[in-house]
Amino acid sequence: MSGAEISHRQYLGELFHRHYFWLCERLRRHLDSPECAQDIAAETFLQLLASPNVVPIREPRALLTTIAKRLIYQRWRRRDLERDYLDELVQEEGNPALSPERVTEALQTLDRLDRQLNRLPAKVKATFVLSRGSGMTYPQIAAHLGISQSSVSHYMEKAETCCLRACLESGVSCAKPN
């Protein structure tokens, strides 16, 4: 380990010791449980640790709060996505009570899809989310992202291939939406 890496870790260790419990308390107001707050706080520091050079931060609590809020929003979006996905499965299968095995399988597939989409470039993922998540048309997406409609088509093709790969890895049949 280089000297820069050691000082980076030491600096983050100091930040952790000074602000971790404060951040946990702050997050408790927004989350269901103290454990959830601890998870988000720990993930916040992991993101800082993964960032290349964290120079001395003038307002560490502001930065930690910003990172933690993003993580909370991601968690909420994921929870909503999972709930919507399970609701769709219930409607598709016409069975109001899915088996625990089916729910687990569905959530694992969704997790694989999420991991695959996170590997895509930002504009490709944004294009997919705007199309499938927000229901925007290709011209609307092109205008929103400042790209051509042919780029939108190309990005959608990439994202759908990525999703198909995740479905195939899961052993789940994937139908392309209309």
C-alpha cells in the first residue's frame, strides 16, 4: 500500500470515528429501524473509501448527509420497484398469494437485472429507465437527454440485451414489452 493510500484510509478512519454515530442518529429519522440506519451509514463510508483521493473535507457532515440521502433514495426506489414487480407477477399469474419461492425467485431476477443495468454507461441506463420506468417515447427521451433518436434506439437495444442476459442467467423467460 502506498503512503497516499495509508493516509487516505487514516483520514477516513478519523472521519468514521467522529461522524458515524452522528450519521446513524440523523438517518434514524428517515428509516424504519436503527439497523437500516447503520447499514446506510456504513455504506456511506464505504463509498468514500472507494473514491480515489478524498482530500480534507471542509464540511464532512454535509457530504456524509448528501451521500446517505442518495443511498436512502436508491433504497426507496428499489423497494418500490420490487413491490411493483411483485404486483405485476400477481396480476400476471392471477394468484393473489405468490409462493415464497416465487417471490424469492422474482426478487433474485430483479437483483440480477439491477446489477446488469448498473454496469451500463449512464446514458444507456438513463434511456432505459426513462422508457420503461417513466413511459417516455423515444423522441421525448432524445430531447430530455440531448441525444439523437437513433442513439435512443441504440441505447435501448443495448439495455434490452443486458436485461435479456440477466433473465437467461436466472432461467426466467423474458418477453420484450410492446
